Amino acid sequence: MTRRLASRRNEVGARWAPGDNPHLARAGGQRRLGRILPFVALTLLLGCKELGIEAEPAPTSSGPTTELTDPNLKHWQVAGAGASISGKEAAIGPPPTGRESPLARPVIYQVAAAAPGPTAPSPPITVTGSDKVMVNFVGADVHEVISSVLGDMLKLNYSIDPKVQGTVTFRTMSPIPKSDLLGLLEDMLALAGAAMVPQDGGYNIIPLDQASKVPPILESVGGRIGFDPGFGIHIIPVHFASPDSLKAVAEPMLPPGRLLFIDAPHHLLMYVGTSTEADDIADLIATLDVDPMAGKSFAMFPVR
């Protein structure tokens, strides 16, 4: 029995060696934790500063903040001392709970009226009465312009070559006769590199270079200089001057891609281009094609 008790004491002594007191170990751990906590707190503070997290400033009662008193803010207005304010205008809302309202006096925010919606675009062609029209195409597709003028307004048949492409601006500042639409459309197409060739009571819209190769013959009747709308050969009669001399004067003034031919046996000039251009060439020819003996008299005397 004595031997068993001695062995038990030896086991306990081996388990609890000097310096292994649990109370002393707990006190040492607390001291180490006390030294680590300041470093942990400093690390957290530095992390918050890097992330841009700042503490909310303490509430003050010194008056409205800069955001509420900035005169550059839209619809900003502060009621005067003697101004009367209705309950609806002054009711900005209850002050924040837990602190005093930053407003020293009521601030009224007037909401602007809603902006009007987009207006409907005006029609490209407007009939103003007395058989006159207004035209307003701005950056419009050339196919849309042809369809509106030839199809919708003039009720004419037409065809468009797929090679005819582009956008045009075609406007009139005052009403024009409806009969002038064809001439204006022809000029607009010429600027866009297209030609309006008459065909079976309608018009075929083709590239300008293609129209110059196979132009139809267009001439006026009744003896008056005038041409039907369309790209083609316009015949201009010459009465007094030499067709060769008239061609030499008129040819430098022709637009690019236009041609001027001479029919000497019949005393004619043939212009390949639009009707509007043909009218201008005919006016030039008429100015130069004059009778040099008009208004003059002469006599013949025999020579002996």
C-alpha cells in the first residue's frame, strides 16, 4: 500500500513540473494579448483610411450645410423674412431623428415643368394652295426624294437604277409652282450624279455617265425654245451665226460630263444634258445668234 501511494505521487509530480502552474500560464497569455491588440487596432485604422472610409462628422447646429445653401444649385430659393410660405411649400419633412435639423430657415425647391416632347417632323412636301408647294428635304435619301416628288406628288411612273445612291438636301424657302418640281428634281439628281431620262410617260433614274452614252432625243415644238424635263439630247436651232463659232464659245461653260454637237447641214446644235442646263445654253446661243444686218440698209451701185 505504501509502495502504491509513493508511485501515485511520482506520477503527479511528473505531470505538474515546476513552472507549469495553469494560473501562471493564463496570466502570461493575457500579457501577450495585451501587447498584440494595439498593433491589430492600428492595422484596422490604416486599412479603413486606405479604403476611403471616414467617420460621419458629429451633428452641428450652426445652420444649413454647403449643399443646402449653394446658390449654384438648380431651383434653389430661400424664403425671405417677411414672405408667406404655404404649409405644402414649407413641409420639407421631419428633421433627422437623434440630432437637430441643420436648417436655420425653410428652403424651398421648385421643380421645373417637364420638357415638351419631340414635335412631329413636318412633311417633306407641303401644298400651300394655288397649285404651289414647299419642299423640305434635309439629308434625305435620294430614293425617298424621288418617291415623294415623282410618285406621291406628281403621280408619275418611275424606276431607279440600283447604282443611284446617296443623300441630298433639297429645300425651297418660298412656295414654288408645282410645275417647277420636275426641273428642280432634275437639277438635284444631276448634282447627285444621277439623270432623269424620260421613258414611256414616266422617268428612268440612272447614273449620269450611263445616261450620257445613250441619251434620248428631246426637242420642243411650236418654234419656241423650251425643253421637256429629262436628261437627253436637246436640239437648239441656229439661225444666223456659225454653229462652229457658237460651239467654241459655249463649250468651255458646260458642266462636267456634258456634250455639245454640231449638225452643220441642218444648222443645229445638240446639247446632251438636263433640260435646265439646255435652257441656259439656249439663252446663251440666242444672245450670240443675231442678224448682223438687222435694222440696217444698203445700196448697190454699178461700177464703171
